Amino acid sequence: MNSIVCKFGGTSVADSEKIKEVVSIIRSDSRRKLVVVSAPGKRFKEDEKITDLLYKCHEEGSRGKPVSGVFSLVKERYNEISENLGIGSKLREILEEIEENIKSGATADYTASRGEFLCALLLAEYLGAEFVDAADIIKLNENGTVDKNTYNLIGERVEKDKSYVIPGFYGSTSDGEIKVFSRGGSDITGALVARGTNASLYENWTDVSGILTADPRVVQNPIPIDRVTYRELRELAYLGASVFHEEAIFPVSEAGIPINIRNTNYPDHPGTTIVKEREVSPFPFTGLAGKTGFSLFYIEKLLLNREEDFISRLFSILRENKVNPRYIQSGCDSLIVVLGTEEIKDRENNLLKALKERLKAEHIKKMGSVALLGAVGEGISKKPEITSRLLNALVDSGLSVSLVEQGSSENSILFGVKEEDYEKSLKALYKVLA
């Protein structure tokens, strides 16, 4: 199908004026037949997102408290949108039905999903498109994974040359129970619809003009990224960049459908296009990302490499303590293990005790809190001169480097620095890469 799937985020549908802008964007290209929407987001800094209000409604109801006070804010928001757009003849009774369901003990997933449900109903009416309930076409397993029949259901439901609006963020289980994705999950819905209809392009409209090469809160005026591969995007997201919902990459990457991240406020800006392959320059830098909140553990064991089951025992201990290692760097007689600080907060003592008792190592100690930063680009780890320049930049800035990793991925070079040096390190690396 030579169609474009457009997903519009919460800021893009925050009020009636924003929705008018969305409709203008949709109508500017006749291929934009499939529209996925989030729930209305914030209109101003102190405002509340509809999804947050709905979660509050469920919380109040689950405690046996009245939900009408919070839900009145939800009703007020949708009524205002519908009145300004001159639509929504059945909105009042739908809102009353939803409120009654919440009062009667509806699940948190059902309650939260009504934000997207209502927004899609209103947009479909204003656009003159057909509303399709995501619960009918997106099937989820009990563990939250997508059922393999979803793509067939989407393809069978959508007809060529017709326009549709689909709520994001949720689907349903085999028994019809509403189940939501993680926050930001409307990106996943858009990707599933694109894959199910074999769309030519998946446009993701938000409030930023694509992806930047670094966090603008730390680096001043970072360069925008024009094109990036699925692999590079996965690396950036894994390293902490808030660029795109990770789970939304898989459906479209498997089918080779490009993703175009665009800004609703600047619709003429080309944004960032995510593709399967791209031309790579001799200096293959795409982006820089990182985050704080890690703990570094040092394990020293004489003749470690001769113990065939040492690593398996380490992983067994971590699994038993419900801890996932972020990175492991191996030396001749030592290991450096990086774990999430929050993840081990309540189990650090038990974890250290188990490691010492079962690994029989000479030394096991926590070395402190670290931040992880990574330079990402196709094949960047195969360029030792880049690693050298980056490491020198950190050292010349008086920064202590506790970890350097370039073997685990061809597309990233990782550095561990003291947590308090995160921003200074990011700026030092960016000077070399930009």
C-alpha cells in the first residue's frame, strides 16, 4: 500500500487549535490515509496530561474515593475541544459511560487508554475519516508482547484509498481485555499499523524537529541528524537518548519501512529519517548519548579465564537477584561489571554477599557511581583514531575514565566517568565529534 502512516503525539493534539494544524498536515498529502493519535498532552507548563489525569482517576477509584472531581477535568478538556471544532454530538454519553466504568472498578489499563480512544473519536469525526478501535486490530499477549496475528488483522481491516484514525497506546488480549503499552507506546501502535498495511513511510509527528546529535540541555545548539539507521537509533536509545520508543523500531525495521520524525509546529522542516542503510563518511559519527545512575563493581580472580563456568556463575547470581548487567568488561584476571544503581538499591548487600561466597574471588568491591556516555555511528568502533581522540579529550579535561568499551558493538564507543562529571564529559566529547 503506497500510504503514509502518521502518528501525532500528545503535544500535537493538546487542544482544538493544535488539532486543526494536524488536520492541515494530513490533508496536505493525499497519501496520509492512516492516522494514529496519542491522548492530549500539556497545553502549557503547569497543565496536566490527560493520561496522567486518567491514572489519577483509577487511583482514586481503587482507594474507594470519588473519581468525579478528577474526571471532571477530563470531561472539561474534551468538551472544550469538541465545542471549538463543532463536533462530538455523542461525546457526553460516551464520557458518562467511561466514568461509570471507572467507578465500577475498571482496570488501570482500560482507564488510561480512554485518553487515546476519545481523541481518536473526535479527530476521526472532524477529519471525516473512519474510526478504528485499536482493541479490534492490535492483539497483545498476557506478557505485553504483540500477537503475531496483529499484522493480519490490521491488513484485513484497512481498505485502500480510505482514511482511518486509530487510537495509540493500547490493544487487547485474546479475551478482549484492554492492555496498554508502556508510556509513549503510541509510537508502537504507529509502527504496527505501518507494518500491517505495508506503508511506504511512517511519520512520527511530535514537538521536536527530529533527532539531535546530543542532549540540548547539556550541549548548546547540537547539530540535527538528517539520516540515521535503525541500528544507530537503537544504540542511541540504549545509551539513554530520548529519541524514539525502542519497541517501535522493530516492526518497521523488519519490513524496511523508513521512519520520519517531524515537528507539528514546523511542518516544512524535513526532520530526521530513520532507514535500514545509509552512506557512511570516513568519520562515522551520528550522535552522542549517555546517562547517570550506574554502579561499577570490580571483581578480581586469579586465572579467571581458566574457569570455564565463572561467567555463567556470575550471570546466575545476577539473575537470582533480579539484576541485569548493563556492561561487562573482561581483563586477564579481572572483570568490571556495570549495574543500574536503582536496580540494586535494595539488594546490594545480598548481591555482594552472594558474589563473594560463590565466585571465590580475591577481591570484589563496588568502585562507585558512574555515568555512561557513548559515541554512536555505523562502524565507529573500527576507527581506533576516534577512540583515541575521545579518550584524550576526557583526559585533557581532567576527567577520570573508569571504563572504555568498543568491542561489544561495531556502532558505538562507550566511556564510564564519575557521575558528577557527566555533563562536563559530554561537552568534552562533543567538541571532538561535532
